[in-house]
Amino acid sequence: MLIAYTREVSPRLADCELTHLERQPLDVAGARAEHAVYESVLERLGARVRRLPSTPQLPDGVFVEDAAVVLDDVAVITRPGAPSRQPETASVEAVLAAHRPVIHVRAPATLDGGDVLVAGRRIYIGLSTRTTRGAIQQLIDQLAPYGHEVVPLAFTGCLHLKSAVTRVADDLVLLNPAWVAADAFTGHRALAVDPAEPHAANALALGGAVIHPLQHARTRARLQSAGLTVVTVPQVELAKAEAGVTCCSLLVETS
Ligand code: GLY
């Protein structure tokens, strides 16, 4: 069974952290409606959606991906790079501890799950304003006994590594080549986003399809031409909070 953990959109979403975007008026009701569509798509593609405890006081709490990295055999509880986000991890750890042994990123290091791209036993971790070299070294050391290889990666131009690149099939990454090197991903072909859609590289592969924001039609056409089935979700209000489709769920395969 595949569980998708999500979290309700906070009434304080408009106070979220922003790094590369200007703050704009944000309609929380609209963001909630978008999130509801996203959850229904997760269900339609075969996941069982379970909500984590609400954290109405934490503006970015809906972006659950940043609080943990769930691997087949272990879960990493992160220490988010924005201090306002560090209280998000406790409720995530309480839930994930029922599924996996957990390890932790320890202070002073910080790491956001959005900077972690898992490709089988190889784990790419982007160096960002949120994720430190110290955190990457901690994961190199702690994940080696589990047989995971950690590969640090430089990128530029966006908040998280997975804003620049995501894995859309076993051998294919979708990426913005202006933000991350297209040849960095061993064993993968690279499909570039349309140059007019720099923010279109964040996609979520699930259930034989790829979830992708509705507004990126040109990149959607490229995904479809590559033979992928694309399921679109609205992401206008959530995008104002620097969201992606990967960051609104934590996927856990259970037996
Ligand atoms: N608003 C998403 C983040 O900055 O973490």
C-alpha cells in the first residue's frame, strides 16, 4: 500500500517563507481548493491520503516534503533551513516512526527535503540556501550503512533542487538546464522544460502517471511527447508560496 501524507493548508499561508519570489496577495481558500484537487489526484493514482496533524500556526506546514526524506528502509527527519519551519518536523516524525527506523539531521546543520532527489540507491542532495554541506556529510555517514550513496549537487536559480529537477521515470529526469547540469544524473536521460516555463521541472511520478501543474502547457506537451501520461493539478495560489507538486506530500510504501 502506498500512503501519501499531506497536511491542511495553514490559514497563515500568506506569511510563508519566500526566497526567489516576490510576495503577492494569496487566497488561502483558493490554495485549499487546489490542495483538495491534489489530494484527490493522489487517491485516483492509487495512494491512500492521510492527513498529518494540522499546524495552523506554521505558515509552510502544508509543504510536508521538507520535513523528511522517506527511503525504502529508513526515514530521515530533517532540520529545515528556515527557522520558522523547524517546528514542522515533530508531527512528521511521530507518524513516520511507525513505518521506518528514523535518523536525524542534527544542529547546526540544516536540510530541506525539497533538496533531496532519490534515484534508487543514489541520493542527490542539492546545496542550497536551506541545505548545508554539514547536513550532506551527516547523511553520507548515516546512510552508508543502509547502502545508500549520497551525491552532493550544485544548482542555482531556485529554492530547492527539486524546483530544478525531478525524476519522472526510472531513466528520465525533467529539468531546467539553466539551473542544474543536465548530465549530472548517472543512468538518466534528461528532458528539458520549455524555456518559457522555467518553473516547470517539478513533477511527481505516481501510479504510472506524472502529476504536473496545469499552467505549464508547453512542458506538459514535452512530457507527453516522451510517452508519459500527465495528470494536471491547479497550482496558482500554492505557487505564490514557492510550492511544487512534490512538496505537498510524503509518500510511504508500506507492506
Ligand atoms: N514557502 C516555501 C518555503 O520557502 O519553504
